[in-house]
Amino acid sequence: MLPGINGYEKCNGCGLCTLPCPIWRQSYDSLLTFAGRARALQGGAKIEEIRNSVDACILCGSCEAACSMGIRTVDITLKLRAAINKNNEEMPIQRYNDQALTETTILLPNAALLADKKTLKLTTGLLNIPLAKDNSQDILLFLLKKFEVGFIPEAEMLEGFLRRLIRLRQVVIADGLFKRYIRALIPELHTEILGLGEALLRLPAIKNALKPTDLYIIEARSYNMDFKRCMPFYTEISSQTGCRMNLDLQRIAIPTGGCINTETGNEFTPKSTGQIRWILEGRSFDRIVVESVEDIGLLKNAVVGVPVVHVAELAGENAL
Amino acid sequence: MTELPQSIKNSPDPVPPDSLKGVPRQQTNPSRWNGDGWEAFVAELVSQGITINQGLANRSGYITDGGGIAMGLPRGVLVARSPEDIATTLKAAQKYKVPVSVRGGGLTTEGECISFGALQLDMRGMSNVIHIDETNLTVRTEAGIYWHSLAEALRRRGLDYISAPLNMTSSVGGTLGVGGIDINSPKFGCSADQAIALRVVTPTGEIVECSEQENTELFERVLLGYGQFGVITEATLKIRPFTPITMHYFYYSSLRESVEDLRFLVEEEAADYLGILTMLDRAINLLVAFDSDEKEREFFNKYRKRIKGHGEIGFALHMAAHYALHPWRVKEALYLLERKRSLLPELSPPGHMQEGKIIDRTVVFSRAVWKFWGGKKMIIPDLATSSEKFAEAVEKGNEVCRRYFPHYTLYCVGIKLFGSFESRPRYELSCIPPDAHDFGYGCEFEPMLGNHNYSRDHFQSFKNEIYDIGVDMGTSYYRFGGMMKGYIRRAFGDELVDKHLAMKQKADPAMILNPDVIF
């Protein structure tokens, strides 16, 4: 057993998690998958021997959604990554203490959404979430960056931040990995925690604008890491609107690669081009709708002659 | 007993003529290969640009198979990338006498795909779909591909495979090598019967195209050949338009009645999908499913009244009455109730249903299989019989299950045959029972192990008792290789086994390809 890392020993090698794994699809090398890591550790391999596998993972959560044993695969991979990277940098958490809160809903954006002012304005307007003067962007972005290298802060470290969130009615989170973390810490009964796409799709104006000829690209992390809750919701949307989604036969979201982190990745990290080819292969559509700002550019580069729009844009030009 | 030719007696690894006597009753792993010639073998492959991964992390992934009972660490792993690489490797393996064990999804249960100290060839490195012919309804694919991945590629075009195991992580090549049974096998036969053409690397390293028209003998030997006569690298398979299926369940408390109804429906071709899944021998579920509304209507008009199964409410009342009269069996009743409560919703999950129809049967069943039957250890002895012997074989196997395990499941299917043993030599020495005509039948006996820690001896004794039934009744088995290969001569007879052994020795002079599976 590796100290502080457990759960991998439950893996029975069924292989269901390899089916949606982006690295598997691009390498067909089982050691680069979660199952490969788990079996290697079960067999007594040292962490260093699976370093390439740990670093190559894009943390899309597809293995966790697929696991028949209910293993928290993302947690294990993050812990392995933290053990490899030995990242113990202190966090500037004190700023969160005792901040006044007036909103009932808050949007926690990611770097890409913050950088896309137009989509950010449209999103906050549609969701009726004013951008707070101090919206904690700096610490949020710091956290998101640290998550990628496996640094998961203890709940006590974020006490002030969580105290703020727990009083809210709804928290909308653009980053799927961060949403997973927050969902684990905050009881659902108190605060509703949603992904950005899900929050927007709840607006009738947006849902009704989806067409059967649309290909809707779900942000994979947000969906896969919250699979049991998200799968029925998106199934219903697809059923009501007729639109296709980037789901495989297990109803697991195929990531575009928009979440690929160049700092942690390596030569085995799956390429976006391969991911998008997998999503588009054999599908016909006349518009692509994306949840994640990062995906707009990726898909515009991949598909010629088909409009690519952010889900917020479905509300129309005069929505605000 | 037939006297073996001297050449066979002196061969490296023939099946012992005395079979059960020669193989201990508590048969376990084959002995580990001693490694003679390994370094030179690897060096020769490296000189030809082929890398064998010898790190522990890589090798650990191959230590066991789906059964989790046989254990063996390979000395090195080669992830197959091309037929040429495989051909080079097998030529070197012949030269240095290095055993090569081929693995796809790794879902054998008796250690058949495990390498005991030699080379593991992982075919999943060849998992690309090559061409989908939407006009002629065929697909050409690399054979390491999981059926799930193939299904996904086909589904995007509104197509589906015809028949594949109810397990998404089976590989196409591995399945063609052993048969491949689905609940639509009563209609379409086994997966191997869907193959139109194959590319095969022979044990001596030749790359050969084969089909029913070209290199027919190899084609017939490789299909259902348990990996003895070549490595399938590509396959052309029949496919069909995708259809969601409508599933109905009929409940029985009598095994014999359910098996007889299964046989009746199979032989009448009354449904598109048929199978039996039980909870112990108390709650027996006959699955009947349809690709079309017309077929469903025809079933209810013509056949429903002729089978004895209850609907859900009728069966619940029947069971309530039974346990009211047998109150000392309350624990069993509670187990059945809990099992039903947790299992049945998994067979119709909302995300995989559309207007009451199942749209991803393999996903639904495969997830259920792993969730409710899967575990680190699985033992699934089986019997494959003719129609006439089926009910008796199931009942005898059930009695064995009852004695060994508190909880178990039986899974029964029918298999349509396409021709005789003469016209389809692939059926010879396979899971197709030699006395079957038109249809064969199979029953898997699977204990629910839960958190119990049974010994290997307990498992092996259980399997032996099931297999002894087969020997006594003259049946075949789906899983007769690996740790159960000691039964081969008893089940199939010396003449047939010697015939295949001679063919194997001719095709694989050093006997290096998939050793200890059959020979």
C-alpha cells in the first residue's frame, strides 16, 4: 500500500474505464490508463515507474464515471500527482475570511472564461449573477492551477471561502475539477452546485434554442466527475431537443482536450486533434454548441463551414 | 484408449493421454517457463526495431485474467502494432522456443490468456476500425479492438454488430477464437459465425488472408480455435442496422420449466433475443427481447400462452405464498428481494432507454455483469449441450451450485448452428456440442462470491464437479482450456484430440503459441 493513497487496490481489472479514456484511445497502451496504474501499483510498482502515466492524464473524469467498483479514480490520480510533484506551496487563503456576502448566487469562473469578456458578460447577465467587485479571482485561479498538479487543500484551509459558499443558494462553477472538489465539501441540501453549461441549459430560452441538427459539446470534466447527477439531466435535454452530444455509448462525455494542461502534460498526453476527430467521426450536424470557452477555438480550427457558438449565445443577441 | 504415435508422445507438451489422472484434481497454474533463450530472443527483436517492455509496472497489468485465480507474471510485454511486428516476433519465438500468450480483453477465467513467465502479446494495440461498408453491411477492423469501441464506431452510422459477448471489454479477435455468445445467439449463432474474412499471423510468422473462399482450412482452424493456429490481426465481420430492443421478463420457480420454455422458444425462433438468468434456482428469469414491434406482437399472439412463465405480479404472489409456507427460508427470501430491488433497475437505466426500449444492450448488460457478478475473482464453469441433454445438465449443475455456494446465478443461452461439423470444421473441438443439431445450448454456473474467502481448492472442486457432469453426459464446455485442460481428452476423446494435436504440431513446431490453453 502507498501511504495516504488508497482505493486502487479495489480495481478488479474489468477495463470499463479504459473504454472512454482519451489516452487509451490515442495510445492503446494500458499502463497509461487508470486501470494500468492501479494494476501496476497492485503489482508492487513504484510511483516513479508510473510517472508518465500520472502526468499524461488530463483528469477528464471518464474513468471515474465508468468504474464499476465506484473507485474515486480522480482522487487517486491527483494524490499520485501530488506525491510525484511534491507540491506543498502555501496558499493565500486568509483573504477569504469574513468577507461580506450579498449575492444568493455566485459564479466561479475559470481563466478562459475570465479572459473572454464578452462571454463572461453574457453568462453573468443570463444567470443574473453580478460580477462581485471582489470575486476572488486571484485565489480561484491559483487554486485551479494547483489542482492540476495534484494539490488538494484541506477543507480547513478554505474555511472562510467555504463559509461564504455555504450560505448561498446556488454556486455555478466553470471548472469541472473545482466543481467536484466543492461538491464534496458542501452539502447539496444547503447549496446547489452546478456546472456552467448545466446552469445555462436550465434557462428555457437556451434550451429551446437547441436543434436536432446541433452537436452539443459538454464540458467533460464537469459532467464526468458528477456523472450520476449530470447524466439524467443531459439525457433529458438531448431527448427534448433532439440534439447530439459528445457522449460515448456509456453516456460518458468525450473530452475535447480543452482541459489539457500543458504544464503537467507530457509526450503521452492525448492531443486535442485526436479527441475532436473521435467526437466528430461519423456524425453530421450543422452547428456546434460548446459549454467551455476553450472549446470554441479548438472546434473552429477543426471544422470548416459550421458555426461554433458558446451555449450562452443561444439566448440570442437581445437576451440582455 | 487409442495408442498415441511416438512423435506425439515425444512432443514438447502434448495433452497427457491419461488426462485427469495425469493432471492433479486440484489443477492450478501451469509451471513458469524457465526463461532459456529469452535474452537472445529479446535482442533479436530489438535489432529488428521491436521493443519488449520488461518493466514491472507494465508487466503487472497482465498478472491475471478475468477469473483472478490463475496468476502469472510475463517476462516481457509486446503491445502489438502491426501484423509485421507479430510475424517477426513469432518467427523469433519459434527460433528461441519462447512461449507467446496472446491477450485481448483478458476475460478468460482459467488463465488461458496469462503468460507464465514468457512473452505476453497484447493485441489491443491494434484497435482501429479500418473500413465500414454501409452498402454491403460489413466492417473490417483490427482484431484487438473492444466490441464496445467497434459498436461505437458503427452506431455513429446507425449500424451495429450482429452478435458479441455481453461484455464490452471483450476483444473481437479473442471472441472469434473462442466463439462469442450473446442473448441473440439463438438467432445469429456465435460471433465466430459472423466472420467473413480474417488476416492471421500463423505460429511460424506468415501473414495470411483467409476466408471461406481463400485458405479455408486456416480460416476454419482459427475460428473457435482457442488461439492455437494463429493470431487474428484483422477481421471482416457482418454487421446490421442498429435497432433498440424491447425486453420482456418472464419468471419461473422451476428450472426445468424455464429451460424447456427456452428450448421451445429458441427452436421456434420466436424471439430475437433469448436467455435465462437466475437468482439461485428460486427466481428464474427468462429474458425475451425483440428488434421489431412486429416480432413482439407475433410472440404475444402466438407463443406467450404456450410458455409457463409468470409476469412480475403473478410471480411475486407465487413467491409470497411459497415463503409463507416455508418461513424458515426467510433469509433466502430477503436475499432475493434485495437482489431484485438492486438489479432490475440496472437492466433498464433511464440513460440507456428510449420509449421503453433498451438502446445499448451491451452497455446495460455489461455494466450489470460487472456490478453484480464481477469481482476480483470469478469462476464460471459451464456446460454446453445438445437440446436433448440441456435440462438435465442444468439441473445437475444447479445441484452442485447449491452444495458449494449460498448464492449463485445460472445463465443459459441457445446457439444457432450454421451447418454440420463436416461443413463447418470450426465447430470441432469447440464449445459446440458434438451431438448438437441446428441449435446448441450453454449454461454458466456462477457463484456470487461476495466477501467470502473461499480457497482455491474449494473453487477447483466445484469446477471439477460441474465438469464431471459434462464427462458423464458427453457434453462440451465453453471454457475447457487453461486450468481445465485436463478435461479435454475426457470430453472430446483421444482420436479428436490427437488429430488436433497433430495439426497443432505441424502449424506450430515449437508449440510456442498460447501454450497451456489446449496443448
